[in-house]
Amino acid sequence: DFGLHIGMGLRQNIYTSLNSSKLDRQLRINYKISPKLLLKSSVGVYHQYVSSLKEEDFVFSNSLEQNWLTADDNFEIPLIKNEQVVLGAIFSSAGWVVDFDGYIKDVFAPLFWNFNIQSIEGQTVTSGSEQILGAELTVKKHLKYHRAWATYSFQDSQVEALEQIFPSRINSRHQFQFTQTLNYHPFEFSLGYTFKSGLPFTDAAGLEQVLVDGELQPFYEIILGPQNGNRLPNYHRVDLSVWYTYESEKKGRFSTEIGLSILNLFDTDNVFSRTFNVAENNEGEPIIFQRERSLIGLTPNLSIRLKF
């Protein structure tokens, strides 16, 4: 198994709604230096036919809905093209696994909504390009009853659209996750911690009265600051779970698993988005109204599984 390993992949895609076809290509080159160390690399060009758009407002289900759109020339929904290069290595020894990847991705024609171009109402769809530079490091340790793993990732994603260059909405530069599990039959205990840098958003700099044909109107609009020039607070979350497994010793054996988990154990307020619109105060004067949406708070769950 030592030495050089090369793999190639080709896939021809035909898009009837675009009256075109595209060829996806991938090349993988791995080199196993020793039983403990593997160097890996890949380069590829991919096309994405389906794009996702998130609703700006909560709907009747009290959640942010995600819609899926297919590329279509008639509706000016572009085909997304992704060119990427990945370099990495895997080291494994005595129950330890260390996995590292560094990558560069160039994404062309992603949709406006993925960029978070505006943080106020009245968004429309446009396209541009995005460059993502990142790295990810995972460390795992496996003992007889205990497993632990930690993951750190860095990524800097910049968007070029509307004659601007700015951080994309997914530009959470630093992310860290640590999880450990203690398995002492019939119980299993898990504890996890997640940290993420705050996501970018566009702040409101002030209000401006609307001018139409040289005349001021009784309406105001928001003056935006630098595009995605501010960041939301950092994200912190601690999760805890306990599982109990009972196995029957009778014929026709079955098992029962009962689990109690608590998401966001410390009920941390993790802000997901911050948007602005124009409102009036008690004196009827125009003001900027700020609205924040937070992710899930303290959430207990009870689960029961029956296996026959």
C-alpha cells in the first residue's frame, strides 16, 4: 500500500433548462510515506445545478425556511462553478489520528442571497464570484472506554459583486469544536463544545429622506455602512447527552436505548442575524429599528429507541 496512488474522475452533465452541458473533472494524488503518514492532494472543477435561498423572515413554522432553485436561463438563475485545490496529510499512531487539509476554492456566479449584500428589506437576486481560502485540522484519540476529538478550521471568504469586494456571509473565520465520549456499558456520556467567530453583517449608518424629482418625500431610507463591515457576537454552545442501553436476554432478542440530551446547556444567546428597517418612535419621528434573530437556546430532548 506504500507509494504513489493516482485517481481521476470525469462526469458529463447535461442541463436541459440551460441548453448546455458541462464536464466535471477531478484528479487525486496521494503518497503514503509510511504506515503512519499519508500525503494527499486533489484538484477539481465542479458545477452545481441547485442553489439555496434562505427566507429573510420567519414563516408560519416559526423558522427560517430554505428554498431550493435550479439553474434556469429564463429566470436568470446561474449555474454555479467551483474550482478547488486541496492539499493535506493524515498521521495515525497508537490511537491518535491527525488530519490536516488546506484548500483554495473559486466559486463563480453564486446567488446574491448567499452574499448577504444588504441587511435591510427589498433584496433582489444577482450574481458574482467568491474566493475561499481555508484550512482544517482534526485531532482524534481513541481509548478503550473514551473517545475525544477536536477540530479547528480557518476560512476567509471574499465576494466580488456589484463592483465591490467584501467578506461573504459565511465568513466565520475561526471555528473550534471539542467532543468527548465515555462509554461504560450500559451508559454512554457525551460532552461537546462549539465555538464560531461572529458572522459578518452590514450595519446601518443613518437615515436619509427620500428625494424624488427634486422634492423631499415623507419617507426615509437607511444609509448602509461598509458592506459586511461589522461582525455579530461570537457563537458558543455546550451540549450534553447521556444514553442508557438495555438488552434482553430472552429469545427474539431486542434492545432499548433511552437518551437524554441537552442542547446549549448554558442557554447562550447566539445571534444568527441582525437586520434593520425604518420605524417611528412615540413622537412620530423616523428611527432605525434593529431586529435580531437568535439560534436555539437551552433545549432538552428525550429519545427512546427500540431495536428488534
